[in-house]
Amino acid sequence: MQTGEMAEAFNDVNIQSAVTCDTCEHLAAHLCKTCHDKLCIRCKDIHTKSKSSFDHEITRLTFEALSLLGDIPSVQHCRSHPGCRINVCCKECQIPVCEKCLIGDHNGHKLTSTEELFHQKKKKVDEKYYFVESELPKYKAEFENFEKRNEKNDESRSTMENEIISHFAEAREKLDVEENRLLQIAKLKHQQEHCRLQTQKARVSEHINKTQAFMQMFHNEKSSERNEFILYANTSNGSTISGNIPCFPLPVTLQFTKGKLDEKFFNEISGTITANAPGVRLMQEMIELEIIQVGTGEVETLTYGPNDDTYWVFLSGDSSFKKFNKSGEVLFEVTTRSNKALNKPLCILPDGTIIFRQSRSCLAQVQDDKNETEFFKAKNDGTPICIYLSDGNTTVAVGIMNSSVTEGVILKFNTHTQCMSELKNKLFFRNTIYNGGPTKIAENINGDIYMSNTNVDCFDKNGNFCFTYHGSDKAKYPFKPIGICADIMGNILIADGGNRLIHVLDMNGKLQRLYIVSSEKEGFYPVTLAIDVNHCLCVGCSDGKIRVFKYLD
């Protein structure tokens, strides 16, 4: 710049201190009111000839002109093209853009000034801030409730242990083994409840952290960083905080129920440990909370992992069991040679170990990323068609069917693969033997065993037949039971693929509710069921999705 030009620029800039050009280091003489660049005489000529700024409004750089800018950001750099300054904003995409953007992804898009976009988004960001600020106390209050529930959980454990010890003192010589078993269950239940509360506590903490991070950026003392944050902010409230507090676990406490001191029935005298949820009832209609896409095939196997809030799934047409998180991402998978079998069972032990059907006659186990080992191998012509946790999650029950006989067997193993007991009944898996098709199995909180095939058969904990459920007269089509599970209240939930319904029975087999999962127009139907840590119903569907429903209130 020549001496005369510098003098002219200095005279034009009626401010107390010299201002340099935003493009070079020379003295600024002009101000672009559109993109707020301060320009020297040479850069001003270039600016007015540029494709992206030829129509910008240029004025002399004065103190008054600068004052009119207020808190509008002056110079911002493009996030897509580091080093390039933004000149205008894309009206369609609602973000600032540079010259490279205009010949790339934003070519042909309508443009707007930085000032206009800033004012539009600042108004929305202000509204969002006040919204999240008003919602934050709700999450903090819920966070404090988890601490109180955790204390009650610890208190209930102490109470249960004292009651168990007192009860077993009446028959110490005969019941030492049962006492230790129940103490183990009490500890396990406490750990599971603690894990459940910690998971939800972390979820609330995550919402708090996201909200506070947004508020911190909003109050950033560095105007350049704050303005950049506002310009690129996602103004949707849902991007930072949900409109409603998420579904949190039911307030439950563990309790010990004493058994009768009858020497003939050791299972009955030992008592049980269940979750007490007073006032909880079935809702009139289920509420869909979330949908998790895990594939495109039918969800043939669905097992929920309470330790880390995940799902183990087998999809039709696949060759492996896969572990998914809530986002539908695969975390781990194990290959199976039973991919063409009708029954592909999998269960999860309290320590996270999975037991699954590896081949026609063999069950395998895997913990984390350790090597696969054999858990059980059926003898002769036996086929393990189902697996479930029994006796308070302390034993693994394996249902075995032999094609040469018409009698099913349930073997119960400890976690060291030792067979502890055996149940036999000619009615076990009778529908599977005669009619084929997959068989699902579930154990209720009272020890009753339910088998789902063409109908649902119920047996008590000793293997004695109780009743058969043939479906409801209220259903439009023939009953087609598939998935089955039991909940905290002792209800039995059955997936009816033929009618796209969930049948809810009480312990005596009486129908309590019929829940609609989908309509005929939607095309999918329920296949497999599981209950998560929030006591919500997880439904594996024929369209490769897991749908989570709230049905208890």
C-alpha cells in the first residue's frame, strides 16, 4: 500500500486505534456490512469482484459502522475447509459457507448473510437455553432419587439376610445347603438391582453433562468461540435434552418370603426372593419407547444382557449370534453351526458368560473375548432345544428332546457344568416332538415352567403338568405362540405371531391383557420376547427390529 493510500485509509477510519485488514496486515479502510470483513483498499477491490461477495454492501470503516455490528461475529473460518474464511451462509443448510463450499456441496443453494443467520439461530439458541435450564432441575432431582433407592436396596439386603438366617435357624441341621443358596441369591439380586440403578443413574448423569456442556458453551467468555458455537449449533431441543424425562425403573425393593417347615418339600420350606413392587399394575395399552434396528431378517433369538444393557440376537439367514447395544451396533459375535436348526437358544449367566447352541447336540460357552469352551454335549440322539436360567439364576436348565422317544428331559447344571437335578415328563416338548417348529421356554418367579410351541404348556417346578393355554377367543386368527417370558409380577407374556398380539397371563393361566404390537398394514409381527432392567418388554420382530414397550405402571 502506498503512503497516500495509507493516509486516505487513516482519515476514513474515524476511530481511536488503527484496525488491520482481515485478509492481509494492512490498515483497514472499508467494512463489508454483509460478511463483516474489515478490508484495506486493495482487498476491498478484490472483495467486490469475487463471485461470492460481488453483491455485498461495502461502507467506510468508522466507529459508528463497527458499533452497528454489535455482537455479530466478524471473522469465522469454515469447518469443512480449514483456513478458508466464511463469506455468506447457506440458507437451506443453515450453516456458514466459504467459497469452496459454494462450488461444492452447497452449489446452487440459496444464500443469506451471516448477520441474518446469526440473528435467526441466536434467537433459537436462546430459547433452547432457557428450555434446558428449566429442565435441568428435573434430572438433578431424579439423580438424587437414585441415591435414595440405592440406600433402600442396601437396607433391604440387610433385612433379607437377617430374616433368612432367622428362618433357617429353626431347621439348621437339614437346611444349611438351602440357606447358603438363598443367601447367594440375595447377594446376586442385590448386585443386579445395584447394577440396574447405576445404569439409570449414569443415563441421567449423561443428560446432565450434555445440558451443562451446552450451557457452558453458551456462556463462553471468548466471543469468537461462543459465536462459532451459536452459528453451528443444532437448535433442536431434542439434540441436547429430551422433552420428557426418560422411562426410569420401577421403585422396587427386594424381600424374603418365608417357606413352610415341611421336611417333604425342601424347595417350599426354603422360601424365595422376589422384587416387591407395590401398586404396580398392567397398563391398558402398551407404549412404544424405542425401536432398535439390528438387521433385516426375523429376530429368531432375543436375550437381554442386564449387566451392560445389551441384546444377544440371532437373525434368520445369519450364521452367528450377535451382541448389539442400544444404537444397533454389533459389539461381539460368535459363530454357530446350528444356524439352520429351528431352535437356536442362548442364555446369559450373571457374570456375563453366554451359553448357546453350537451344534445339533452341543452347547458352548463364551465369556467376553475369551476362547469358546464346551458346556454340555447330549448323549445318544439327544438334542438341546432350549436353555434358561433357573433357581434364582443360580443354575442353567437345558431342555433335551430325543427324536426316538416321546419324552422330554430338563437337566439343571451349576455354573461348573455339573448336573444337579433332572426333570422328566412325557408331556415335555410334546408339540415339538409331534409337530416340529421352534420351542421357547420360560420360568416364572414361583418356579413354574412354560413351554411355547403350537400351544403353551405349564408345569410346576417339579415337572408336573398344570395346564395348557390355547389362546383367546378375542383373537381374530388362530393362536400362533412363539416367544415367551415371565416378568417381575409373575405374569407370563406370549408373542402371538398370527394375531400380532402379546397375551399376558397370570400364574394360573388366566388371560389378563391382549396387547397389540402391530397392524396388518404394518406387515411385521412379534417373534421373541425379553424383559429389560426397567421392566419394559423387548419384542424381537419379523422385520429385524427390537421394539421396547412400557406395559407396567
